[in-house]
Amino acid sequence: SLSQPQDSGSAPIIRKKLNGYVGFANLPNQVHRKSVRKGFQFTAMVVGESGLGKSTLINTLFNTRLYPPKEPLPPSAERPQTAAIESISADIEENGVRLRLTVVDTPGFGDFVNNDESWKPIVENIESRFDSYLEQENRVNRQKIVDNRVHACLYFIQPTGHSLKPIDVEFMRQLHTKVNLIPVIAKADTLTDEEVAEFKARVLADIAHHNIHIFQAPTYENEDDEALAEAEEIAGKIPFAVVGSDRLVSTPDGRQVRGRAYPWGVVEVDNEDHCDFVKLRQMLVRTYMEELREHTNDTLYENWRTEKLLSMGVIQDSSVFKEINPAIRIQEERVMHEAKLAKMEAEMKMVFQQKVQEKEAKLKQSEEELYARHREMKEALEKQRLDLDDKKRRIESGRPLTPEKQTQKKGRFNIRG
Ligand code: GDP
């Protein structure tokens, strides 16, 4: 077995080979079974001027009559004055997997004379869904959280062939931090292939120019080539040029397809040579539905939540806390001041000890000098005494003094001190 310690923060991780069957290789199957039993929730929002084919495309995407065919409004009918937001839910099932699909429609968006703030009710709707999720998270009992957050927003661009309109730019700028934006070019069958290619390039340039973040399929380092190729192919089609139709039509070669019949031929919805519908479905449903949900939860909702809680005065991060709480700041300053004092004291002590040592050494030296002088004087006095004794003896015995002894006598009394 190979063992390889790894740095994982606290405890080292040792890699081991198993000697037999344990069973955790079955974990993905457990997750699979559980999630199939629980089912999935997905909420998509569609935004764009009326008549761009939003309802038709949703019906086409999920292959169901989610939206009943609309009665065209008679010219005399009163149009609503604001964009009313409606949502429709349906439980759909495919191969035993259940999906609770909710589509949020925004009829009326961009339909008014003044569309300056058409994005506002939509932003409010998205935020109120975040609010509701946050409120559920904060409940004492969080057993049954209903996730109504919008996981993807299909933004329908009118197939003008020119570039984005100010209302498109404004909408995307207001929304891109709150929802996964997926731009689509509506009714692409009204443009030729070249027109579509040129229009796409211009739309992408506009999006980049305005620093708008649209949803990008994530790619992971350890992914296989097939997955990478798929991600690249999907990314290459953005903004998806789509054609919607929930009707079957006959092709000249006798096939029944979902599509639109024209005098010059049939546009097939599910034919990748005709439009990007298949790639859009792959992005939204087959390949990245879970990524859309995850990105909504981990990034978009999380950022919104942090901002919201901070604005409400809830604080967690200690660095932020200090700025706001003066008691913490004063305490910290006192600790720093005390440390400075202690350092100064230690330095002074050191200097003092050094001075004491120097003084002691000097005193010792003077002491030794004094001893030496004392000894010298004592010796001199002793000698003087001996000389005097000698002199005394001579005088007593009647012998005269030698001249040499007389000079010595003079010098002796010149001893310092
Ligand atoms: P909504 O108001 O955006 O929901 O638009 P609808 O889905 O009600 O469609 C409005 C009209 O456009 C209907 O007559 C549709 O048949 C038609 N339509 C929908 N999708 C397409 C498309 O991809 N191409 C063309 N040419 N017409 C479409």
C-alpha cells in the first residue's frame, strides 16, 4: 500500500489501498436514489417583449403545454400598465425522475412608451424570492425549505440584426449579479445564417463592453475531454439563436418534426443545423441544470445574503467587528501600549545593570590601588623604622653615620601621601 502524508490543515491524510470490499463506492448510488425520490425543483424566468416567443419556447423546451396558446389581444383591449409577474408550476417526469418546474413570466416587459425602469419589478421579484429563502433558513424548524429562487433567466433579444438596445443593456446590468443570465436571440428563423453570426458577435461585444456577466458553463480541471468539448461547444453558441414551436410539421422527406413550415421549407427546432435550440436545452436542462442551481445558491444568493445581513447590522467577521465596536479597539490599543512599556522597562534594566557593572569594576580597581599604596607605605615605614633602629644602635655604640645613609634618609621622607 502506498502512504502519502498530505497537508490538510490539521491532521495529515494518509492514502491507503483497501484490502477488500467496504461498500462506499456505492455512495453515488445512494445519493442518486435519494435525489430521485425527493425530486428536483427548478425555476426559470423568461424576460423579453411580448410576442418574442417566450411561451412557445418554454413549451418547446419542456415538451409540454405549460402555456396555453394565447388569444391575440384585440386592438381596442386595455393593456396592463406595469409588467405583471406571473408564475406557472408543473410537475413533469422523465424516466422516473420528477421535476417541479416553475416558469416565471414577465409579460409587459419593454412594452410601454417609457421603459426606463422596466427591470425594477423583476429585480424586486428576484430579491423577494431570496428574502423568502433567507426567512425560511432563519426559522427554528427548517425541515421543509421551499426553494423558489430563480435559477436561470432567459433573456429574449429581439432579432433586429443590429445590436443590443438600451433596454437590453440596462436589464442585464441590473440583473447579472442576482440571477444566471442566459441571453437568447428570439425567432432566429427570421434571420439568415450570416445575419445570425454577425448579430451574435455584436451582442457579445456589447455584453463584454458593459461588463455584463452572463452564465458560463463551468469547466473543472479533472474533467474528461468529452465534457470539456461539450462545454466548449455550448459556450460557442451563446447567445443561443432559437426557434420555438410546439407543433409537429411534415418535412418534404416525410418526417414529422417540431418546427415551423414556410413556403420555402421547414425550420426544424431539434436540428442543430437549423438553430441552437438543442444546445440551449443542453445548457439549461440536460447538462447544467444542477450547476445553475448551485451557482444560484453558492454565489448569487450567498452574495446577496451577506450584503443583506451586513446592511441589517449583523456582523461576523472580526476585522469588521473592530471597526464598529470601540470597546474592542480600546482593549487592543491597551495591550499594545502595555507591551511597549514592558519593552522599555527591560531596556532600562539592561542599561542600569551595565552601568552598575562598570562602576563595580572601577571601584575594585581603586581598591586594589589603595591596597598597593598601603602596602608601599607600610614597607617604607618599616624600612624607616629599621634605619632609625640602626641609627640608634650606632649612636649608642658611638659609630658615625655614612654619607650614603644620609641621602637615603632625605629620599624616604619624599614618599607620596
Ligand atoms: P410571448 O408573448 O413572448 O410569450 O410570445 P408567444 O410564445 O406567445 O409567441 C408569439 C407569436 O410568435 C406566436 O404567434 C408564435 O407562434 C410566434 N413564434 C413563437 N416562436 C417563434 C419562433 O421561433 N419563430 C417565429 N417566426 N415565430 C415564433
